[in-house]
Amino acid sequence: MKKLLFVLCIVLFSLGCDNSKANKIYQQAQQKEKIFDYVEAIKEYEKISHNFQNTEVAPLAIAQIAHCQQEIEKRENLVEESKTLIQDKQFKVAINKLQELQKMGIKEQEKPIIHKLLEDYKSMFIQDTFTRSEEMAKSENYEEAVNILNQLEEISILENVKIKQQNKIHSYKELQCQSWIEQADELYNGKNKKGKKVKKDLASAFNLYQKAALYGNAYSQYSCGRMYEFGKGIGQDWAKALEYYEMAEKQDYENAKKRASR
């Protein structure tokens, strides 16, 4: 009986030591997870699953191995998906994938690699955006050229790129306004620049003036004000007329100042 009790004590002591060692390793593995070093965390958990199968934390370690493998796979998938998207020229979506990865958390050693990859993607996106906007401008679709350039607002860009973007937008808006105003004037007056008669369409003229007005063109803002004031092409509305007159007035458009002060 004494011998049996002695053996039992030895077993219990050994088990207690194993539990203590396993718990310590488990805590180390948990620390690895906190810094997103899932590969090293798996190594620690595997020590428990291989060498301390009978301890209390062994089932937890096995579960955490599966969890860490899932976390590794999620991160690897995001990187691979981003690379595929880049090949398909879906630059913005690829950028979103890497930003999602950053939010999930990555280990310290991987941060410079992902940052470099993200900056490369942004450079590709910027270059592609300017190229596509220039193609639209060549076909005189300045409105779409502006819309394309506005996509750069969705990412952080350097100041020199921002200046180039804003200059291009300003230039394209001016060119688009010229086109809209020419069309609007023809539809409003019932004749083109050469004096040839065309069909009047005040509603369409108003729509074109309004588009140019929203781009900040003072003449078009004044024209919208006039059409609202006299109910031409749009329902008569003095409050709306005044709103457009005041827009043009802020740009020192003299005729708008006169109408707004009535």
C-alpha cells in the first residue's frame, strides 16, 4: 500500500510539473499570437500537443493550432488576391485588400514588406488614373476625365501628386464648361455660333448651364439664376435664382451682383 501511494505521489507530482510546463509554454504561445507571429505560436502549441498530451491545456493548444493556421491562411489569401487584382488592373480593390490586411494585424517584420507593396500599388493606381483621364480628355469627354481623377481622393497621395491632380481637374473642368456652355447657348438662343437656326430647348439648356454652374462657372451660375427668376426652362423660383446669383456674385460677376441686389 505504501509503495502504491508512493508511486501515485510520483505520478501526481509529475503531472503537476507537466501542467506547469505546459501552461508556461501556452502563455508564451499566446504572447506570440498577440504580436501576430502565428508561425512561432504554432511551434509552441505543437510542443504541448506532442510532449504534454495529458495536460489540461493540451486540447486548448490543439484548437489554437487550427486557429493560427486559419489566421495565416487569411493573411496569405489577402496578399495573393491583391496580386491577382493588380494583374487585372483593379488597383483600388488591390489596395483595399492590403489595407484590410494591415487592419487585421501583421507581425513587425512583415510591416515594411506590406507597406512597400502597398506603396507600389498606389503608384500603379496613380499612373493608371492619370493615363485613363488623359484618354478621356483626348476624346473630349472632360467630365469623365474629372470623375476618374477624383478617384485619387480615395487614397492618400503626396502633395506634388495632389497639385498635379487638382491642376488637371481645373483644366478639364474649364474645357468641359466651355463645351456645355456652347451647347446651352445654342439651345437657349435657337441658333449656333455661325448664326444658323437650331431648335430651341430651354429645359436642356438649363440642364447644361446647371452642370457648368456646379463646376463653378460664374456665367452658367448667372444663367441659371436668370432662368429661375423668369421661369425659362425651369419653374419660376426667386429663392433658387438668388442662390445662383450669389454663387456668381462671389466670383465678382457684375450682372449677378445687379440681379442679386434687386
